[in-house]
Amino acid sequence: MNPRITDWSGKRVWLLGASTGIGAALASVLLARGARVALSARNAARLAEVAAAGGGQALVVPCDAADEASLRAAWDAVLAEWGGVDVALYVAGDYLPMRAWELDMAKARRMIDVNFVAAVSFAACVVPQLLRQGNGQIGFVASVAGYRGLPKSLIYGPTKAALINFAESLYLDLQPRNIGVRVINPGFVATPLTAQNDFAMPALLTPEQAALATIAGLAGGAFEIHYPKRFTRVMKLLAHLPYRLYFPLVRVLGGAKGSSG
């Protein structure tokens, strides 16, 4: 079990991917609850808007998550300002619907870099400080699309599966050392990324609903935070089916559950 976070007052939070979607909504909720939040993403102007709207203790630290030098410079800026963090959340992500006959290596590489490689770089920045500090938490927003292969999720799904696996391994190493590790697996959330989908998205949440569900999950001790349950439980059931049942069923469902997050 992870340490529960029920009081955010004064907590130092680094939020990477804070310019839009779940990240921006999380920033607003955390600032409203008294957290000190470092906001990172590529769009500095948008981060400034999020900080101004939050009206709390926000530190704007722009960076490109997929550029290791840029990410490290942002982390150094956070350290210089605060000396460390209590909670680090990786919310950055990239998504393009893709099928086998549409495989594009430039687009695939960008998703791999943002969704997985940059998350590893994020952990490489934060984990040593958490270990020196002897407490704190790190979390990653993955997706239920990482549970199993899905149509239109040729690259996105595998990057999220890798991120889930990475978080599991981190948990095994860090939880005995009093460092919390979380993986957050949303279903469909209305963001600029999911706006690309050309199919109905069941149980679609707003970013604000997703942010509140994330905060509620962090108040518990579970490793995985997943929502909305009416959708994610179905995805978990599908993930445990044998291939002889899974493949025909997912083909019938088609694009209806093509990608999430």
C-alpha cells in the first residue's frame, strides 16, 4: 500500500503535462487545495494561464518532456526554488489513432518518446531526490489502452503498457523504502487528444471529473487508480479473456474501444 494523501496544504507538487486536459484540471484542483504546484509543459503561455486561473502558489517551469536536457533543466529549476518535491506526477502524453496500414515511424517515435521514454527521464530526475528525502510519491498517467492490444491503438497502447509495467517495477523497488508509486489509468476523457477519435467514446469524462477521480485515488493507498469504474472494470475483464475469445470480441466491438486516456 502507498501512503495516503488527504491533505494537500503546503505539499510541493511537480506536475508535468499541465497545460491542457487532465494536467490543467489537476493543477486547478491542487492549487485550490493549498498545494504548491510546479507546472511544466511546452506551452509557456498556456501554463501562465493555468497558474493565473488557479490563484494559488504556482511555479511555471516550461519544458519539452521529450527533450531530456529541457526536462532536466526544469527539474533543476524546481530544485533551486523548493529544494525538492513531495509528489511528482507525469501527465504528459501524445496520441494519434493508428492502424497497421497507417504505420508512420516519425509519428510512432514521437508517441514512444512522450508516453514512455520521457516518463523514464522524469523518474530519473525525481527518484534520487525522493530516496534522499526518505518519503514522497511519484505517479504516471497511463491508460486502460495499455491493458491489451486494441484497434487504432497500434503505438499508443504499447507505450501505455510499457508505462504500466515500468510503474509496477518502480513500486516493487520503492514501496519498501517509503516512496509511493502510482499508476493512473483513465478511460475516455474529453481532451484535445481524444477529440481526434472518430467513434463514440463510452463513459466519457470531463478533465475536471478525471482530476477529482485522481485526487480521490491518491487519498487511498492503492497502486492503481482507474476510472470511471463502469468502463474500466469492463476493460479489465476483457484483458483477462483468452485470445480465442478476446480477438473475436474486440473485432466485433471495432473502433468503439479503440483508444483511451
